[in-house]
Amino acid sequence: MTAPQRAARARRPAASDERRTLAPDPITPPPAAIPAGPAAQGAEACDAVDPSPARAGSRRRYGGVAPEVRQRQRRDKLIEAGLHVFGTRGFHGATVREVCARAQLTERYFYESFAGLPQLFEAVYTGITEELRAKTLIALSTQPPDADGMAEAALRVFYETIRSDACRARICLIEAVSVGPLGGELGSESARQYTALMRHFLALLYVEEGFDDLDLDLLAAGLIGMNIHIATEWVRGGFATPMERVIATNMAAYRALGAAFASRRRQPAG
């Protein structure tokens, strides 16, 4: 063997060394990936998983937020989107797709909380009326026990709420009567709640004793109906009448009612 051949052989690796050189380096397997399901593909992609052992075997927390909290947040977003869509397009012009687009959620999450648009409308309507009733009670609680003052304070809250948000006005006064049987049920339940409040108001400030011939429930329902009809015509007219004039017009009935009760009290018993 010549000297160049011995040098070349010395440079060639042994077979076992060659196999070790060509064999791929071991790769540390990556952590198991979370499948990219609809939640990850949609507007609610999750950022982190809580690795707490206490959560083993239960629904996992994403981003440090419990599943039930995230579902409640999604539901609130859908209600807020429904308020806008129903208030601008009307109940019959609304679609689930449009509501979801407004809420930036997939339809999967819509049906997680609502069976359909009627149930969403019910949630939107109920939220509006409960908010309005709470504002009314706060306004009444800050007034002295004066019939005219309390009536005007309550009416002002009602009309200011309607004037400040055309969507709420349309849903409560127009759309609620156009959604079929559900609208009737919603209107009836809301009317019962406001009628109870009005009846308490009448008994406390207008009527004391000696009015057994009056049905306060019917009177309260009639006054609520008057408020609603005045407000509905105001909305249909595009709020053209100044609000102070609307309130003064509505208050005329309450002042006349107070005067009639006062006159009956002054009449001698006979």
C-alpha cells in the first residue's frame, strides 16, 4: 500500500462511525398542541391554558378566565349586538349571521346561549325594561313625597332614556308589538311590573281613603298605556316635539288626576 493510499484510508471514518454520523439527531418531541377548533379559529382564540392540577378532569380555564365567565361574556356581547341590530333593522329584518358579525362571534356561540332570534330579542327587551325600571326607582327615591314632582321625575327618566337611544326606543315601543305572540308576552309582563309600581304610586300619593269605587289596578294600567302611547307617537314623529313639551303634555293628565282626587276629598260625605 502506497503512502497516499494509507493517508486516504486514515481519513475515512469507520463504518460504525459513518453510521453514527449519518443517523439523524434525536429530536425532542414538541408539547402536545391544542387542536385549532372553532373557538381558536373564530374571534375568541384562546391564549393560554391554566395548567393547575386542580383543574384536571374539569373544563379548562383559558387566559385565566373560567369557562362559565367566558360564556357569560359571550352572551353579553350577543345581547349588545342584538340591541344594535334589532334597533336599526327591526326584529323581522335581523339575522343570526348579522348579530354574530356585530358581536364578532361565530354562530356556534350564538346557539350556545340562545335557541333563536326570538329568545335573543326577549333578553334584549328584558334588559332594557329592567334598566329603565331601576333608573325610575332611583329617580323616585330622590324626590320628596309630592305627587306632581315624583310623576314628573319618573316621566323625565322615561323620555330621556328613549330620546338618548333610538335603538332602545324602537325595540321597546315599536318592535316589541311586532314579534308575534312573544311580543305580547313581553309587553304583558313588562306592563304588569310597571302597573304594580304605578299602583303603589297612586295609593301612596293620590288615593288615601274613600275611593272604594275605583279600581286602582285598571287606573294604573291606563296611565301606563297613556305614557307608552305618547312616547310611541313621539318616536314615530322622529322626536320632532321638544322633550319638555312632551313631558308637560303627559303631566297634564297626572295634574288633572290629582285635582280630581282633591276635589272628591273636599266633597261632604253624603
